[in-house]
Amino acid sequence: MTKQEKIAAILTRNKDYDDKFIFGVKTTKIICRPGCPSRLPLEKNIVFFDTLEEAIQNGYRPCKRCKPE
């Protein structure tokens, strides 16, 4: 899956990608699912993770709205 495909999934809030990857927002240190209804981050602030554990190890916490855990 390409970075642009992941970005498109986030921008369209495509729930079909929810189990394929998670993303973090650098400015808030929050991780979300692609289908999360929260405010959309700027593309420059998005970082991708394959697993929740990887994101947590990097100092991110799960979103309280989409609950990626």
C-alpha cells in the first residue's frame, strides 16, 4: 500500500482500511484508525504505523473516539 493510498483513506475516512494500518499525528501524539471521525490532520503531521504496539513504543496514545486498541 502506498503512502498516497493511505493518505486518501484518511482524507475520505474510509473504514475499509481500519484494520490495515493506523496513523499518528505528530503534533498531538495520538494514533487513530483511517475511518476516525476526529478532525483531519495536516498531511505533514501524519506518520504511519503497522501495529499499535509500535506506535505506543514511539510515545503515541490511542484516540478516545475511534479506539484503535
